[in-house]
Amino acid sequence: MSLQTLVPGQIWHAQQPLKFGPLNLTTRATFVRLANGEVWVHSPILPAPELIGAIAEIGPVKHVIAPNKSHHLFFLPFLQACRDAQGYIAPGLPEKRPDLADFPIVPSAEGAPWAAELDSLFIEGLPVINETVWLHKQSGTLILTDLLFCFGNDHALLARLAARLLGVYGRLGMSRSMKLLIKDRTGLSRCAHRILDWDVRRIVIAHGEIIELNVKQRLIEAFKDLN
């Protein structure tokens, strides 16, 4: 669960094992150092002391994001380890986790304290996750949670088999199961086009590989079924 540099001086990430039913997966947290020195945390993982210590060397944690309705397991523990931080939660999460109801909903791009450096977009048409996605403007880093997946051969056999069945082994894309849960294809397509309009040069996803080659083309391919 070590902290890894993604963009020197600006973005780091860390992974931890996660068991999802019979599957052994990993989940990733992303850490952005804002211009004022504050640290913004996306999809927090278990706040192990060595991880919290490493983050403290970057700067004080001030913003912790539960970016969709699935990535909330370590939200409260992380805030308890970083008591000066403000937590923000995905729309719909209070109904799933009443204990989080007092936290503010993730603000719109314009109203956020990090708006100068991070653009954001709420994904329409997928109420099962109610995900907000993010773009770190200076580095062109797109930060996602469960909207897209890309599993490689570093996963266990059963996870690789599941990824093949879901259509996300060795390719960036929406899983077949997620596509079945689309409620508003027009709204989702509109969001996909907005993401494609961003200057994306790198993609960080919660489960799977970080995409740094042929980024734009792979993103176009990931969304092509929505057209």
C-alpha cells in the first residue's frame, strides 16, 4: 500500500487488495497536491499509518472525495485519520449510508474549492453509481472510479476470466454489466462527448491499469458503443 508518484510534485496513487465476492481485485486511491499545498484525495483506501505518513510529507489532507455510490468503504476511516479534512460524498450515497448523510454532496465544478485545478463532471444516466469524474487540468489526468475498467495480466486468473466476460480485459471500456444498468443513454452519451472534449493525456482508474499510451484513441473506443 505504498504511495507511488504519477505526476511529480502533483499526483500520487496507492493501491490495496480488495475482495469482491470470489474475485481478488485491487482498488486505487489518487492524491492531488493543489497549488496551495493542500492534498485532495479521490476514492480513499484503508488509512494505514505508513500511507498517512507518506501523504503528510506531500501536504495536509484537506479534501476527501467518495466519488460514487460504491467507493465509500474507507471514507470515514480516512477522515478519522485526517481530522482537518472535509469529506464530500456522491449523490444518492446518504440513502445507502445514512451515517454519511451529514456530509456535503460533491459540489459542481464551478463551486468547488479546487475548481481552478480540477474540472469535474457528474455522469448522467448511470444512477447505480452516480459517479463524478475529474480532470487535473495541468497534467491532463482523467481520474475515474467505476465508469471504465481495464484489467491486465497482473490480476489473478479468476479476475482475468471475469474481465474477459465483462469485455474489459486488455482494453479500456465500460463493463457489459454496467451497460445493462444504463437508464439514460442520451445523457450518458452527452457526458462521454464532454469527456472527449477534454485535453486528456492520462487516465487513472480505480480498478486496473493506468493508461498513458494512445490515450485519446482508447477513450474514443471505450465510448463508441454510446453513439
